[in-house]
Amino acid sequence: MAEDHRLFSSRPHEHVRYEERPARDERSELVHGLHNVWITLDNEKQLNAYTNDAIRGVIAAIDRASNDRRCVAIVLTGAGDKAFCTGGNTAELATLYERRPLEFRQHLKLFGQMITAVLRAEKPVINRVNGLRIAGGQELGLACDFSITADTARFGQAGVKHGSAPDGGSTDLLDLYVGVGRSLESCALCEPWSAHMALRLNLVNELVPVLRRGDRFVANPLVETQRMTDECGRLVYGEWKTGAAAAAARAELKECTTDLKPLDAAVERWCAKLLATFPDCLMKTIESIRKKKLARWELERDTNRAWLAGNMMTEARAGFRAFHFGPKEQRHIDYAELRRRLAEGLPWDDAMFTAIWPAGVPLED
């Protein structure tokens, strides 16, 4: 049976929560008759990966908030303290869409409508980054107007490691934030940035410590948080610690608990700042700046969708299936073997997939 890719469905939208929270002014006092809308991806067990129904739910929620005259701002976030969003649901990607490019193209149309909905929201959109912002989650966050992050979050892509390309927004929008060189680094190498690095690169607006050790909050011990330089004079603020320093940091991390209350307070402060403006002037300003992102997004969206769909016959099938069915310790293909076989002109047949997959990945479900 074909998957339901209609924008509006009679089924309830799963894994999305819609909540109206009372607005506060800059003195933290409640403002009667106004609220902020919190839209939460609620799929914590799968690190808030989105299903088709979740995509529909986000679009519907943004439309509802956009038409709510009492809404000051939209806060887009994820459930729990591990992830904002890690992109598409791997079970869907590995089983529903492999070797079905037309079906995947319809899924990508739905995903694209979600990105467009954020870029065209009629309220300011704040991304509350409570954990991993990876792959499609990074692209969803890039579409938002502001990003407030816990300092335990990670930002990055996964596409070229798992058989895809970050053409759902990152290849269009990321360089507008961090420049071409850093954008290529993230999209091509898939090495995640710390929240501190994201702040350093102007990817986020504010960083908030959320790790509690005893009665005080401490900075993420896994990251170099002092503005120091290495032996070559390079700034290392925001870099991941390595070696013995990383081992000591992991031990320190075990003594900490996560408390997201400071992150919530920071988000509320940003909502209060937005409240203290003329609403039409605010949205005209935001929409004028959004135009640069929208122009990039709309220029490449459909051609990217066509390429990504066709790729489900080859590299995407190899990568998504390896990640979903492979053992935890090895979810990548054998990249060298793939390149050797392609260099010999061998086809993408069953022998190719079997040779590059980790042991135990089935050819069929």
C-alpha cells in the first residue's frame, strides 16, 4: 500500500504537541490575553525523528499559530534533553522508500512544505535547541529566525555518511550563517559542532549552561570553553576535547544532571523581547531578512528533491539500510570497497549491496 503523503489527513498528527504558554513581559510579569505557542516534536525514544504524520503536525501547528492573533512568538523544540531533532525516521527511510524514488519524492515534497511553513510563518520562530540538531533537524533549525541552545547540544549533518546529501536546506542556508568554508566542512565531513562552536560561528543567538553539578551549573566539560589558542595560535574555543582531557570530561559528565529550566528561561526572555516591539514592524523586518533564505531555498528545492529521490535506488538505499539494520557498533558501509567496485564499473546489484553492507543487513525486509 502506498504511503499517505497528503498534506492534510483524517488521521491525528502523531509525535507533535501544541501548547499555549502565557506571555511575559521584560520584567517577567504575566501579560493578560497574550501567549506564546510551543510546538514540540514528541518522539523522544527516536531522538525526535520526524515521521510523515509529524511533518503534517508541524505544518498544521505553524499555520494555527500564524493565524492566532494572541500569539506573540512560536517556539519550536523537541521532547526530553537528548535531541531537538535528528532528521527523518530511519525505519521509514530504510523500508518505505528504498528503491521507490517516486514515493520518496512525495515524502520530500511534504518535508519541503514543512521548511517553507517555518520560513513563511507569520510569527517569529525561535528554535529551542535542547539536544542534537542533526541532519533534517539542522535544516529545520536553520529555517527558524532565532536559535537558543543548551550548551550540551550538537549541530551537524549526516547525509554523506549515510547515502544522502544535505539538500533539505543545509546546502542552501548554512553558508548564510557560517560562510562557505565552514558550511562545506559541516556538510561534507559530517563532524558535529559543539553548541559553543555554533555560538562562535554565529549559528545560534544564545548559549545556556544546563548541566548541574551539586548546587551550581557548569559548562559542558566535553568542550573547550575558554578562549585560548593552541601551539599554532589557533582559537580552540568550542572544539571538542581529545585524549586524556576527553576521558576526564566524560568522568565529570557522569557527576552532572541535566536541568533545562535555564534554557526555558532564556527562551522566555527572547519571547519577551519580541513582545516589546510593534508587531507589524517586527514581522516586516523578519520577513525582509527571511527573503534571502527563501530565495535560496526556492531556487534549488525541487531539483534537489528530484536528485534525492533518484538516489534512493543506489547510495541512499545502501546507507539508510546499513544504519537501520546494521549492528550498533557498525552502521556504516565499507566506503573503500564501494569506491573500488565503482572504479571497476560494477553495477548496483545485489552483489554490490551485500559486499558493502555490515554483516547481517538483509537484502529484503
